[in-house]
Amino acid sequence: MQKRAIATRQIVLVAAAEVFNRMGYVNAGLQEIISESGVTKGSLYFHFSSKEQLARAVIDEGCARLDAACSQQFDSRTPALEALIGISYVMIDPSNNDNLMLAAFRLLNEMGDFRGTRHVVFDQWTSTYQALAARAVEEGDFRADTNPDEAGRLLLEITFGTRLLAVATDTLTGLPQFVGIFVPFRE
């Protein structure tokens, strides 16, 4: 893809994230996204054939940014339990003002099938949490008889469910402090 086409696609994604965050998936219209982005209708349709395809691309981009925000936690020198806590805090961080990440979370919930353009997003996150849980068992931070697949899935469900409930009850800003009182740190 040419540099100009890549730049236009990114402009549309950023504008779409803004509109989806403000209006939600159902109420967002392509005309609103065109107006927000300043691109032509033809440019939008060159990159995205439908509102659904555009929303799924926003999910992909938001999840890629979430992965990038969590990347330092995936260093093998970082203890697995610390990494699990770190990526969980990234997911619930109310100071996160990355509209693409915020839109991805909103769209995942509103669209209901939890996938981007290629795959179910939670499959990748589940695998990440399970791999870290397995390392936490090996490192002695989880009991030796812990099933890492079950523990990883549960931790992801708790993290995402906590975020979802905090958004629904407008308590996201206090969430890190609240979650912090339950996180067991070893001295």
C-alpha cells in the first residue's frame, strides 16, 4: 500500500474510533465518520466496504495498541505474576486516552462476537494469560497443583469483567486503586 493510502486509512480509523466512542456502534453512521475524518466517501469505501468491516479494523488496531502497551510485560525476565498484574492494569487503566483502544473495548462488547477482522480477540488474550499462568506455576508464584489454563482464563475473565462492570457503572476512574487492595504482592 502506498504511503498516502496508509495515511488515509489511519485517518479513517482514528476518526471512526472517535465516532464509535461517542455514539456507539449502532448509532454511528458512515457519514458521521466521513465528516469526522475529512476524507471522501470513495476514500472510505476504498479501505472499508462496510461499517462492520471498519469497526472490526478499529478492534484490530486497538488490540494491536493494547499489545504494544503490554509488550514490556512479556519480557521473559519479568516474573509471570508481575506480568499478569501489569497487563491487567493496562486493560483497566482509566487514564488510557488512546481512542482506538477505548473504541476496541467498546466495540468488542457492543458487537458481541468478540472478533476483529481475523480472529476472536479473546483467544489471543486467553492464550497469553494461560502462558503467563503456566510460568507463574513454574516460578512458584502459583501453587504447583494450579491448572494454568483454568487460572489464566479466570484471571482474564476477572480483568475484562471488572473493566466492563466499571464502565457500565461509571466507576472506571477508581478501579486501579480498588483492584490494588486485592493484589497479593510478596515482600
